[in-house]
Amino acid sequence: MGDLVWIFFSSMVVNNFTLMLFLGLCPFLGVSGKIETALRMGAANTFVLVMTSLAVWVLNTFILSHAPYLRLIAFIIVIASLVQIVEMVIKKLSRALFRALGIYLPLITTNCAILALAIFQTNRDYTLAQGLVFAVGSGGGLALALVLMASIRESVELADVPALAQGTALVLFIAGSLSLAFMGFAGLLSSG
């Protein structure tokens, strides 16, 4: 049980895909303008990560054990299919969310964090439980990064920011500051 807790905590905070490994930056920078949208994008990414983890475990255990050279293409096909399903469900259930996420929803397909999860899970030889905990932790970490960025961006809208620092410059400064803050958690590995 302690192993699963460590996998969850590590993937969510210590080795956060977005703030420590710099994966999944497209939605992080593009959809983090409002907290509500960030939460929903985090939930969509988490769903895709969990489904990818499950599919990867099945592929690795039953199909690709004798053909490891097909892993990458199989992972890409599974991810693209899962994102299509998520996109159709969101479009059917919430038109407003579908419009709010815009181009960033289909871009989950090319989100390197999703493919990284599949590769990391395979390379670390995770069991089904470990893979699912890794996916939930990674999704939670991505959602945490999105919500932190969105909350800071919403607060900054109320501040008097010099014209030179507005726009993309400010967003990148906030992203860099968040990343530096999360790097402090890396010390948990060496001091623990």
C-alpha cells in the first residue's frame, strides 16, 4: 500500500508532468485562463490518462508481450481513439465546455504527457493497480498545475500589471515561478 501512495504522491507533486517534466504545456498555457475551464480540462486529461493506463496494461500484458516493436504505434492509436471518444462525449453533454476548451480538446491526442504516461508505465513495468494510481496521480498533478495557473492568472487580471509584462510574458513568468516552486519537492527524494 505504501508503494501505491508513493507512486501517487510522486506523480502528482514530486515528478509533476507539467511543472517538473515540462510535458503537457499546450493545455497548461492555453486553457489556464479560467479556473472552471482548467478544472474541466484537468478532468478530461485525467480520464484519458486513466483509460490510457488501462489500455496500455492490457496491450502490454496480452498483446504486445511478443512484439515490443509495435508498442509506440499501438499507444498512439489507443490515445487518439480515447481522445475522440472524450471529445464526442463532451460535445454531446456540454456544448459550452466543448466551446470553452476549443482546439485544446483534440490536442489532448498530441499531448506528450499522455504518451509519456504510456511509456513510463511500460518502462517501469507497473502492475495494473500501480499503473492506474500512476495515471490518477499524473492527472491530478496536471489538474493541479492547470488550476494553480488559472487561479494566479485570474488574480493577476485584477492587478495593475505594467504593459511590458502583460500577455504571454506574464504567463511564462508565472509558469516558470510555479515550476521553481515545485522543484522544491524534488528535495523530498534526496532528504527522505
